[in-house]
Amino acid sequence: MSVEERVGQVFLVTFQGDTVANNVDIAELIVDYRIGGVALLAENDNISGYGDPELVPIQVAELNNQLQRLALSGQQTAVFDETALPAPDFSPVTPIPPENYLPIPLFIATNHEGNGYPYTEILHGLTALPSNMAIGATWEPAYAQRVGEVVGSDLTQLGINMLFGPSLDVLENPATGRTADLGVRSFGGDPYWVGLMGRAYTAGIHAGSENQLAVIAKHFPGNGSSDRPVSEEVPTVRKSLEQLKQIELAPFFAVTGLAMHPAEQVDGLLTTHIRYQGFQGNIRATTVPVSFDPQALTTLMELNQFAGWRQAGGVIVSDALGVRSVEQFYDDTGQEFPHRRVAKDAFLAGNDILYLADFALGSSNYSAEMENVKDTIKWFREKYVTDPSFQLRVDEAVLRILQLKLRLYGGDFSPDNVLRDVDAIPASRSMDPALLEVSQAATTLISPSAAELAERLATPPGVDDQIIIFTDEQRAQQCSTCAPEPMISHTALQERILALYGPQASAQIRADQIRSFTFADLAAYLQAGSTPIVLPTPATPEAAEDPPPEDEVDGTAVPLPTPTPPPEYWVQEWLRDATWIIFAIQGATPESQLLNRILAERTDLLRDRKVLVFAYDAPYLLDSTETSKLTAYYGFYHRTGAAIDASARALFQELPVAGTLPISVPGINYDLFRQTQPDPAQVLELYVVTDLGEVRAPPSEEPLDVSVGDTLRLQTGVIRDRNGHQVPDGTLVAFIQQDRIQGLVNIIANKPTVNGIATLDYVLEARTGQFRITAAAGDAEQSQEVDIIIAEAAQVAIITPTPAPTATPTPTPQPTSTPQPTPTFTPEPSVTPTAYPVVPEEPGVNIPFSRLELLASLLGGLLLTGGTAMLLARTRRQPLSEQIGWMLWALCGGLLVYNYFSLGLPGTAVLHLLGSWAGLATTAAGGLIGLLTYQIAQRALQ
């Protein structure tokens, strides 16, 4: 490879326009500067559909083919204006590249996070995706994988081969007032579940694209705790490396070194412009962001979880290098943008691909940005030739880039393999049934509880109800010349309700029972104040003093026009008779503040009505006081057609609400950390896993055949959290041993869970006894019990504890009387007895006969030892006090030696061979030791 080819590969640039035919700048960068890739952005009018939204997929595919033809041919003449081909059957042919030209396809990257604008670039023609948080609310990785498959398939069809995503940021502390709040872009607030979803999503992308789409996870090393937008100012987060490893980095570990399968590994990481105090030392104004800090990035990549992934070819991509936060860091006066230095610092920090977006000072024109890009590439070429260490860094990065491109195209860079068949792109895509299922599974009842909602809304809207819907209608544009369009039309929910339950469906509701308005209409009504809005009455011809001549034609009076009622008038009229009021909100925008205003100032409008809020974005926009004024508060997390469908079904109670909040919501006192702890109401299952891998657990089975010294593998079942999902990995489970003879209780070990399961290898001790093993995790303290009996042999059985009985009132039978007219009365409230936990009765202890023999042997030994000591003292004519002393010393010595044997202390294993005679032998030996000790002590005193 030439110097130009090597250096150009590390640059990924942006450009303007929806075609290459008339774009000299991008053609020059590809052919002459040999750049490695481009990014397609809606703000740059790369995605326009030639002015027709239905043509967006075709336009994007044609643009990508044009770009790749330039890269593969090395000739600017390879580009044709495909919108003006001379004949329908004409297809452009990629020219043969010049001699010594190495054809290398481009990376063509884009953002495609779901939930539409602004983090999805292609708004038309592809499958409408739910947001990451909607996926997280299902708590089901299979849904994440299915969405990933759709993403991979859709983007690959268009020729896009690099995805900036998914976002693996952990939304630990959501905050509505924070401009940097990630909202529904995050999978959730638990690092384990974010990693699990990200891993499944990545595997789905690779499967759907057939490994032809590079997955670049963002925003490394984690942007969930930042307090301001990274694009505006470099945020500072006060966390050490250890704290980063526990929260922010954990999801990135899951998709790199800790991935269970190669398909679950991302191809690259996109670094973000953020500083971490504690990890990078004391933060000052001069402290560089992690994305520009060689020491910080090196430290991160040397962690065990990243080292293997990095050595295997993992790529690091910089975030946009021309954003305002970078400009401000390098020159806070805003007078200069040192583009060469910015690119060099980012590259030497460890970024393999430099994303040159907005690469000029402030709002400079496009030509200035192109000049900076070209100048930077030329300067990199000079440094490559003159600086050996810089040359090594470039070669290292280019090797990773080429390895990734070869993987994407299976080692085949031919045009037939790289270019896409535009004719094969479907004209339209219907709503994916699998994504409908995701939306329904994500639907969450935020407030109140399901039981309380059943009391508040016993039935769905009926034929006697009037429904008024207010929608926060926000608009977006696919391109600068495209017409603005609502992300959710203010009539979308009404139309879906009528399609599912209207006269042409189940006939549960009529069209004249529903009316929809925008928040702007509601604001106009509130602006009018408490004074009723009255329609202006047109002046009658009789009231006019001199009717104009044009009011009469051929002697016939022409009626004056009737004034059109303004929207606020109809809001007033519908609010008067409404029985249901629905607010559909989309994120924390100035328009959405109208709902907060109504809940604070105009609760009179809501009185005696069923008030529902449908949140199609973040589910934490209302505080506890505001939430308490609602009948119900639902979260749908995204604003696609599937979410509208799910909200209509939730309103009519057609489907159970299955979703659970994946983040903490202070407004309803929902703490995610507490919810992901083990549920105290469960009984933990305990299994014995045999050497063959068989799981033995049911109490009906015969005890297992084991021997002293064997190792039992004890395993819990899947431990569930308070939401009914498996607990995060690393949840500690205490395995507790109880000696049922001596009453001693101790914790054998604390073991972390993996996939909700904890495992312990337990060695059967070489001592007799009866032991019970139980498990406890957090507040979940009840478990099945493993009973172990060790005598001459060993037996293991598993017992399920008897659940505590619940007190149930028994109705008292009443005597039958002669029928009388039934009086109407108000039933008295019934008192439900409180069920107190009942401690389960300890099962009886079954003592084997061998234990009775040992006890008899012990008593016999003590009797023999004490009697012998008394007899010896008498034969030596000792006084009575001495005789008693001899006997007590003998008895104490016998008991001490027997206890040493019973505790299984060192040297006693051989005594077990004596069986029941061990009691007699140990007490006799102990009595002799006691007598000798007494004699020695007496002589010492004399």
C-alpha cells in the first residue's frame, strides 16, 4: 500500500448532498485522498429520497453505490447520475481501476438507534424501530436480538456497512432537568441488564446482516452520568476506575472480552469526549477528555476484559472531532480551531478511525470544513514519511481497519460483492409482527399498581363515554428541503382506536365519541383564561345600514360567510362533556411543560374525569404530586406505529400490561437497585448436581448414595428479583450449614450468581453428624434444605420447607328462614385478617441405632473410669476428699478426650474404625490421662 492509501484509511468524513454526481469534494476525497469511510447524516441532506419520502431507501442505496464505485475504481468518471439514466435497463458499469491502484471499499456509517428523529437518520422506508429503553422494559434479551436482526437486514440492503451503535450507556440516575439526560436511548439503569441487552442486540445485527455490518458500540467508556451534552461542553464525572468497572464499563465488558460467542462481540468502540475525575487524577481545565488521553485509553485497553478483544483486532473510533466541546477545550476564546492538532491528539491517544464531522470553527461554511479535512490528511502523510513512531501507529491502525473490512466482505472487494442491487429493495415495509410484540411486551403501567387500576378503571371506554386526546405534536424533517412532518400525528391514536374498536371493527366506540387536539390547541384554550369562548356572530343584512351592492345579485340575497370556530373553542366544548382525557407526551420539551402546568394550575379541568398519560418517551417526566392526580400513567418508551397500537390496546384493556420499568423513577418511589434484589417471597431452590451433570432435587426421590470425603456440587435454581426476573450476575448467595446435633450454625461460603444461579462445592467431612445446608440471598432467606447424615455411611436428601399457612376466615352458616322481601343495605367493610409468618415446625430428628450404641459406650466408659478411680483411691487408703478428686479428674479426662474425638479433630479418623466401641475407648484413655495428670500435679505441689 502507498503512503496515500495507508494514511487515508484512518479518516471517516462527512459531506453534503444526496448524490455524488455533482459533488466534486467527496469524489476528490475518495479518489485522490483515499479516505477510509464516510458517514451519512440527515442534517447534511445525504438522505432525501430526491424529495420523495417513499424513495429514501432507493436514493440511499444509489448514493452508497456511487461512493463505493469511486473507491473501487479510483476514477471520478465512475459516477453516473442514476436519476437521469437514458434507459430503464441501463446500469452503470464500474470502470477498471488504474494500474497500481488498490481498490478498498469504504466504511459507510450512520446512526440508527430507533424511535425516529433525531437519533435515527433514515426516517422513511425502513422498519420503524423501538427505542433501546422499550427493549429494556421487556427484560427479554430475545427481543433485543430480534430488533438487532431487523437493523442488520435493513441497513445492509442499502449498502451501509457500519453502525454507530448500540448505545451501552447506563442511565443510573435519570434526571428530567438535565439537558444531557439520555432518556430512552439507554437500555436501562442496571449495568448487567444493559450488557445483556447489548450483547443480544449485537448478535442480532451480525445475524441479520450476515456479518456485513460493523457494530461500533457507544459512548465508551460511558456517558450515562454526564451532566451536560458532550456536543456542547466536555463533562466531568467524579468516578474512579473501580467505580467505572462496576457501572459504566460493565456493558462494554459484556460485548468484548466477556462475550459468550464471537457474534456477541462488537467490532469497535466509539470513544466519547468526557473526563473522569479519580480515574484521570484531579481534573483541571487542561485535563484532556478520555478520547484524547493516551494514558487513559491505554489503561482501559489493558484491562483483562478488553485486552484480548483489542489484540484480536478490535477497532476504536473517535467521536465527532469538530463538535463545540472539542473546539472549546482547545480554544475557549472561540477564535481558532487547530484541526491538525485535534486530529493528531485523537489519533495518538489510540483512536484507529478519526471521525471528521463539523471539522471547522463554529458555523463555518462547508468549504472551510473540506479544506481542513484535506489539509489534515496531507499533514498526516508528511508525518508518516518523517516520523517513524507515527508511521508505526498508522500501520497498526490500518491493519485493524483492513482486517475489519476483509471480514465484512469475506475477503472479496469486487464490485459484484460490494455494490447493492437497488431493484431488490422493497418499495415499502409493513409493520413487523415481532416488533409489535416487542411494543406490547414493553408497555408499562407506571402508576398506580395493577390492583388499584382495576378498581379505578373497571371497564374500558364505552358507548356513553366521550374521549378527548391531547398530543404533544412535534415535527421533524428528513432533509432541509423536505416538508416537516409530525413524529406522532395528533390524530394517530384516535385513528388506531377506531381501526381496532370502531364501527368497522368490534363496534365498541363511535367516531363521534373521540376528538383529538394538539398541545398548541390546548395552550390557546388556556390562554383565553376562564372567560367562556364565544363564537363571533355575523352581522345580518337587516342590521346593516347600507348593504353593499355586491350582497345582492339579481335581487337574491347572498348570505354572509359563517365564521370558522377556532380550535380553542372546540377544546372548550369537548372538555365540557369529556369523561376520559388522554395526554400523549413525547419527552421533555417546552411544549410538554403544558401538562405540568395543567396539573399544577387547572385541576378543575380534570375533576370527575378519567385522566390518563401516555408517555412515548422517557417515563420519569412527572413528579409524585403530578402523578397522584392521574387515573393512570403508562410508559411506551417510543413513538412508532407499534407503540400507538399498544397504547390503544392498553386503553381498551385488551392485553395484560407486561413491561417493567428498567430505570429508577423517583416520582413513584421506584428504586431499580432495590427491585433487582432477590425477592424475599420466594423459596430458593437447591439442587445436587451429580458427576454426570444430573440435577437431583425433588424431595420425593430417594437419598443420594455418597461417601465420606466426596464433593457435593450444590446449585441453586434461578433466583428471581422483585420484578420476577433473574437477579444480576454477581448477586451474593450465602450457603449456610447447621449442625443439627450440636446446634452450631455457620456460613460456609458466599458465592456470586451467574445467570441467576449460584454454585458451591461441598466436601463431606470425615466425622459423624447430621447437617443441614440452606441458602439465602439478600432478603430471600427461605430455601429448600439439603440434609446430610454421616454415620458409617453418608446420606443426602433434599427437603422443601412447608410454606407458612395463611389465615382464611371461615364463613358461619346461617339458618334458613322464610323468604322475605330483600332490603337494600350498604355492606359493611370486611376486615381481612393479617397473615403472620409462622415458623415452620422443625422436623423430628431420627437418631440411628449406631448413635445409641455410641452413647451407651460413652456412659459405660465413664462409669468404668470413675469407678476404677474410686477403687484405686480406696486401696491406697486415701481420705474421702482425695477419692472424690481422683474420680472427678478421671471423669474430666474421659469427657475431654471424647469431645476431641466427636469434633473430628486431627488424629481421630482411625478411631471411627472402632465403631460404637470408640466411646468406651476414648473415655477409658481419657480417664487414665486425667488420673496421671492429677498425680503429677499433686507431686509437684509436695
